[in-house]
Amino acid sequence: MAASGRLEGRVAFITGIARGQGRAHAVRLASEGAKIVGIDLAGPIPGVPYDSPTPADLAETVSLVEATGSEILAEIADVRDLDGMTAVVERGVERFGGLDVIVANAGVCIPSTWDQTAPEVFQNHIDTNVTGVWNTVIAGARHLVERGGGSVILISSYAGKKVQPFMVGYTASKHAVVGMTRAFAAELGKHSIRVNSIHPGNVNTPMGSGDMIGALTRAAETNPVLMNMGTPFLPRFSAEADEISSTVLFLASDDASFITAEHISVDGGAQYF
Ligand SMILES: NC(=O)c1ccc[n+]([C@@H]2O[C@H](COP(=O)([O-])OP(=O)(O)OC[C@H]3O[C@@H](n4cnc5c(N)ncnc54)[C@H](O)[C@@H]3O)[C@@H](O)[C@H]2O)c1
């Protein structure tokens, strides 16, 4: 899609940029003129059935963003570490002069049946997908206040509107993101800061790599009636990451200037199946 400079002069802070959707969002916002401040764990993620990201993945994102002609400050950091993330944001603001957009994208997903889920696995979802999202907003929002406005975009899931079977922890964490969206939108509105969530269905990213399909299949065998929940109405199962980026760009831009506290699905209709 041809870029038209819709984010010229703006700065975006994005979590989970090493690969998948976070990388796509960084490249798309940069191609529209935004400077990017981004973080990723870029290392082993304990407990997930899919492949973990690497520093080489993060370096690839940096190259792709720079190829757009924009600039990026990318660092290894953990969304569970508020101080560490705040320090990265401060360095980004120092370098690029402010902050206008926050995209809380980093997340983990560990499928297992309700009775096979270890307490640490449930906690892991809460720590990264809930506290990590709160940390992301807290690390950046006061800079949006200083700018006199901005856009905060929280990445939830189809699981945050309906149910992702065999993922009690993931489903709970993504519903919590809906509550955070509304609560932050209510308080930040007076600063002209909009806060919205995006709810992708299945997306073609490395989250589906390794043993992810195997783990889902084994869980589904315990309760096959749930297997087809979340099937899209459209004739393909997955979105590409860039299709989610289109909605991130829309919400980040002035095209969404009167939209806040909203929850936008990009799931081919899966939430209603
Ligand atoms: N892939 C899907 O089907 C799908 C569907 C709906 C929602 N989502 C959500 O979209 C977001 C992006 O997922 P994706 O598909 O690109 O997955 P992904 O695993 O390819 O990318 C997620 C990125 O987040 C990073 N991350 C994880 N924990 C982190 C932490 N503690 N600190 C910093 N970075 C961390 C990872 O290193 C990784 O690079 C997630 O919030 C996910 O829950 C994904």
C-alpha cells in the first residue's frame, strides 16, 4: 500500500517489535513518517510452545524500519520491567523530541486444558499480557500528555471478546485489556489522548511456530466440540500481520480523531461464529 506521510513528525513507542505483528506495525508506522521507539525481549520465553525470538530478529526489524527512510531506537527490554521500559522511552523522547503514539503489542500465549495449566502459566499470561500492557502505557503516557494529545493502542485478541478455548489464562488476560482500554480512555480523554483496543483473530506470525499447532491439537482432542469455535466467515483462517497494522495505522492517525474507548476486531467475523 502506498504511504502518504500520515504520521509525519510523530513518534511511536511499540512493544514486541522483534517479529510478527510488532515488526509489521513498526515498519508500517515508519513508512508513514513516524519515528519508532521499540523494545522486545528478543530472547527465550519460558513455557511457550513456539519458537522464541532472537536478537537477530530485532536487528532485522531495525533494518526494515531504516529501509523506509525513517529512524528507530530499538532495545532489548521486558514489558514486565517498568523501570527498564521507562528508561528506553526516556532515551527515545530525548532522541526524537517527544511521543505521540503507544502500541502495547507484546504478548505470550500458552495453550493447555484447564486442568493441565500450571499456576506459573496462568501467572505468566497476567504478568506479560496485563501488567506488561499497564507498564507500557505508564512508561509512555505522560509524554503524550506533554504533547497535548495522542493515541494509545492496546493489542488484545479475539480471545478478549469471545473465548479462545484451552486458554483460560490468555482469555482472561485479553479481556483485562478491554477493561484497561476503557479505564485509560476515561482518564486520558481530557488530555485529547485516545485509547482503543484491537482484537485480531488468528494471525500468521511465529506465535504459530514450533509445537503451537501440536499443543492446540492435543488440547482440542479432550473436547472436540470446541474445536471450530472462532472460525472466520471469510474464506481464509488467518490474517497477515500487515492487515492488523492497517488498523494500528488508522487508530494512530487523525483519521480516527473522534474514536476512543473502542474495541476493533480484525478477525474475519470469527467472534460471531
Ligand atoms: N498470532 C495470533 O494469532 C494472534 C491473535 C490475536 C492476538 N495476538 C496478539 O498479538 C500480539 C503480537 O503477537 P504475534 O502474533 O506477533 O506473536 P509473536 O510471538 O510473533 O510476537 C510477540 C513479540 O512479543 C515479544 N514479547 C513477549 N513477551 C515479552 C516481554 N515480556 N517483554 C518484551 N517483549 C515480549 C516477543 O519476544 C515477540 O517478539 C500479542 O499480544 C498476541 O497475544 C496474536
